[in-house]
Amino acid sequence: NRIMPDFTISLTTAQAQRTAPALSFLNDDGSDASAAQVLAWLRRQLRGKVRQYQQQQAVAVADADVDATLAAEGW
């Protein structure tokens, strides 16, 4: 089990302002997301992608192990 890195993401004020309307779904009232919400959302997305990659790697290792075991048994 790998340790999830602590991602540090920086956005300029202009980047956060351009992104905020697209993330308005984060707020019940539909208002633009705050800069903190934008950063939190980006970190969650990045962590999700890292987890997905790690799971794919683990499955590939497990599949290779099963294939090797089957081959060794003459399958």
C-alpha cells in the first residue's frame, strides 16, 4: 500500500477566477467556487487519478503473477 503524496498545487488569482464559475456546482446556491474550493477539488481529482493508476499497476502485477503461476503449471 503506497502512501499518498501531499500534493501542493498553486494557482494564480487569475487562474482561480477563471476556474471558479466552472466549479459552481460545489455550492448549493450555484455561486462561483472559492479559491480554496478550486484547490481542494483539484487535489481530489489528482489523488483520484493517482489511486486509479496505483490500482491499475497492482492489477497488472497480480495478473502477471497469475499468468506465471499458470504457465509454471503447464496451463
